[in-house]
Amino acid sequence: MAEQIICFCIYLLVALLMLGIGISQWNSKEPVGFYTGEKPPASQSLSDVLAWNRKHGAMWILYGILIIISGVAGVFGTQSIWSIIPLVGGVVVPIGVMVWYHHRLIKQYLR
């Protein structure tokens, strides 16, 4: 049981980090970037900076919530090989979805 609690605490810390990124992007007045290596677009090149920031922030907040849910499902669920499915499904798969959604937002908001 101690291993499951430690694992869940790690998931929770990572989720809080993602939630923090999302909240800071949601509240930002300047355009935000999707990930560290990307420079955020200039304000004048976006059609709506507030919507851009809010959608990126909401994406990271949702990712943090998914990490928490997958941590609960995987760590406190049945202890078998199948417990890896919610862990991978809640952490790895959403990254691809987030990249796709970011490119969709580029097409929508970049002039």
C-alpha cells in the first residue's frame, strides 16, 4: 500500500505542476507558448490574445485533471498489468492530443 501512496503523490505533484502552468496561462495578459522550446507569437499576430491564452490554459488544466484521474484509477485500482492502461491513457495519449489541438489553435488565431 505504501508504494501506491508514493506513486499517487508523484502523480499529484506532476498534476499540480500542470495545473499551475494552466492557471498561469489562463491569467496571462501576454501571448503564451505551448511548450518551453517555442517562442510565443507576437500580440499583433494573434486575432484574440485572451482566447488564445484561455484555450491553452484550459488545455493544461484539463491535462492536470486527467493525470489525477489516471493516477487514482491506476494506483488504487486492481493491481495487475491492466492497471497500466489508465496510467498511459491519462498521461501519454493526451500529449499527442494537446499537440494536435495547439496546431489547430495556430490555424485559428494566427493571422
